[in-house]
Amino acid sequence: MKDPHDILKRPIITEKAMALTEKNVVTFEVAGDANKIEIAQAVERIFEGAKVRKVNTLWVPAKRKRYGKHVGFTSRWKKAYVLLAADSELPEFFAQSES
């Protein structure tokens, strides 16, 4: 079995992702070969208070970038939207401060 830290690469902390935390949805960059079941198990193992209800995945396409006269592409990567159960607590870096 894969290590959960190899499946979940990093959390996505953007304005859209933080707005989704109000609906108990957290967003991660995940390994390209990870499936939905592995992602759900990894989230439940790393964040012990979390119960996963649903996982949606998508591939973020490569974007064309220029650096002077040279043209290349960024890497494509896999993103996962993880819906947590209503009684689950959000991971601490997704919890919004009340200030």
C-alpha cells in the first residue's frame, strides 16, 4: 500500500478553495496515479478527525509559458476536491480564523 503522504502532495490554499471550506470541501494536489479510494483513505489516515463522504478529481492542464524568447509548458497535475462529512472537523490549515 502507498504511503498517504505520497498520495496527498500539498493542500491547495486559494481563494476558491477557502470558500469551499464553508461547505466542508477541502482541496489537495494529489499523485497522478492515485484513485479516489486511495485519496479518501489517505485523507482519513492523515487527518484523524475527518470522515470522507465523496472525492472528485480532475487533471489541471499544462499551461504555455514564455521566458523571453523561449516557450515551454508547465506540468499538468491532478487535483482532488474532498467532501467531508458534516460532523468531521476541518484540518487546521483549512480552518478560517474568526477575526
